Amino acid sequence: MKYRVIQNKFFSMNALPEIEAAIKQLPENDVRQLAEWIQKYLNEKWDRQIEEDLAAGKLDAVIAKAEAEIAANNATDLDQILDNF
């Protein structure tokens, strides 16, 4: 059997299909709760990544470009864009 290591833990290469099969056996309410938990987990992971990238200076060029566009009055207000969407 093949294994992979994630954060110092061994998982069967069949782990994902096994998890998917287990989810299919859950009542709908439990699946919805799981989906909410997964979305919250992904949101927190995204937030941590943005914070790390910001601290590491990876977003400096993007921020500088946005600030320059705003200073040159070349930016469109987000509300205006959403109103016309």
C-alpha cells in the first residue's frame, strides 16, 4: 500500500476516497455542518497565508501599484463597480 506524509502523519493514498465515501454516508445536516467547518478552515488558512505574505513583503509591489493608481485617480470605487454588475 502507498502512503504519503502530511505534517509528520502517514495517510493511506486511499484516504481521500475513503473520506468521500464516509461523507456520502452522513445525514444531510451533518454534511452541511462539515461543509461549513471546511469553509471556515479554508478561510482561516487563507487569512494566515495573506498575513504571512504581507509580513514577508510579498505584497509590497501590489500595494504600491494600487496606491499609485489611487493617487493618480485611476481607480474606480468598488461600490460603483458592484452597482453596475
